[in-house]
Amino acid sequence: MRILLVDDDVELCTMLAEYLATEGFEADAVHDGEAGVTAALSGQYAIAVLDVMMPRQGGIETLRHIREKSRMPVIMLTAKGDDIDRIIGLELGADDYVPKPCQPRELVARLRAILRRTGNVEVAEDSGAPLRSGPLELNPAYRRAEWAGTALDLTSSEFNLLEMLLKAQGKVLNKNELCEQALGRPHTRYDRSVDVHMSNLRQKLGNYADGRSPIQTVRGIGYQWQPE
């Protein structure tokens, strides 16, 4: 399983690559955004870890270029407490983020969670049957989704959240369970990741003929899938 590290901190990349090797991953590092885009689009890597703060071309711009041509999973490394970069990254299609200074064990946990949910580590036993609701068809086995016959361009985290909502049609799912099961980590007090991903999903899905969004917010609790 090959991991791409994109960070101008050479020492950090060396340390992370060594730690990842002990966990069974093969990691390569590049140290600027332009090289990161080229490597990410090469098709050689299962997932990328991308630092926000880099000279010349920063992580946000690098992610933008990657997302123009690829849906490969991306984890952003963001400065601790920098909510703006996190939200922008998630809005542009990042799957998750890890605050710096980075704890290697936490990074590995996030990597495994995303790879597991994208089918690169293991596939859930019940992932074979397509799920349907109105104009939406979701195929977990192939990680594909269509709305009214048109393919949806979803990140891995968006797909996971949509799958959870669809399987629980009508039931309200709170943010804790959405974060733990779809993103692979506990939900924290000021974490807006689920909200941003849901906002992205609403834009990509569109509305029913009567103008309603299929994803409803239940204030103070979480979200639910509203059948047509």
C-alpha cells in the first residue's frame, strides 16, 4: 500500500515514512505542491497526505489541482486550531485532516480508516447489494453513486456518509456516529467536518422535484435521509 507524503519538511517526511514502514505501508515523499500534483495524478498511490503550509504552491491550491482530475483520498495536515484551512480543505474535497504537530499513530489510524472505507484494505461483508432511494442509486461494492442516471463525483468520506444515510432511511443519525463510522474517528466539540461534507453532498445531489433536499438537518442532533 503506497502512501504519498507532500510536505516541505524533509525531516518530518523521513520520520513519517520510517514509521509508516513499520505499519506495513510504503511511503514516498515530495516537498512542493507542483511535484505533489504530478505524483498524485500518476496513479501509483492509494492515498495522499498533504501539508497546507508549503512555499510557492500551498496545500489548498495543490488539493484544488488534484481534485480537478482525481478522487484519490487526501488527508490534510493543518496547523493546530486553524479551522479556516480545515474547512476550505474539506470544501475542496479533502477526506480528513490531522493537526500538526502530527502524531504518527493518529495519522496511521486515519489512513487505515479511509483506506478501509474505500475498499483498499478490506470490504465490509454487506457491501455488495446496491442501495436505491428515488433518483439515487448507490453501489457500495464498486464505490459508485448515480443521481437520476448521472454519475456523482464523490470523495471517499462523502460516499461513506451518503451510504450511512441511505442505509438508515428516515432514521436520524447523530454526528458522533456519522463521524466514527464514516470518517473513522470520534467527533469532537468544534469539529465541523461532517457539516462541511453534508453541505458538499447537498450541492452534488441536488433537490427533489418539489425543491426538498434529500438530506435533512435535525437541529442539535444530526442528519437524516428523506425519501422522495
